[in-house]
Amino acid sequence: MNKKVFKGIQSESADILNHAMSEKLMWEEAQLEPIDSTTITGSLDSPTQSVRCQFDGSWKSLDPNMGLGWWCFQENDQMILFGAKGVRK
């Protein structure tokens, strides 16, 4: 809707549906219990590329819920970790 209102771009119905399904699956995955990070194995000795992380949050002052999202990736945009979570304040 924002693309149509602010940029005049109209998306195909199938694209909108695919995007909505993708967002639904990511939301459902975010509702699962977090993985215990102590079980992750691997070496972090002298990485050859830097790692970047982007994150975002959304909340309303009168709403008891908020949303969080994150994406960590290497310089070549290779995804390392991403996720989203809905939590109560």
C-alpha cells in the first residue's frame, strides 16, 4: 500500500500474496522459543570479512506489545543470521 500511495507503484496480486505468506512464515518462526546460543559451535578466530548487523523495532506507547527484527550478514551480503520477535513490554 505504501508503494502505491507514495511512489505510484502498483504490485501484482500474486506478488502481494507471496510477500504476505513470507511475512507470515517469518512471524510464526519468530514466535518459537529462542535457540540456546551456547550450543552454537564454530571458530571466530580471525574472520576474513567483517560482519554487519541491522536491527529495527516497532512499538506504540499505549500498546503492550512490540516487534523486533535483525539481520546479520558479511560484506558480500551473505546472510549469517536473521530473525524477528514479538514481545510484551
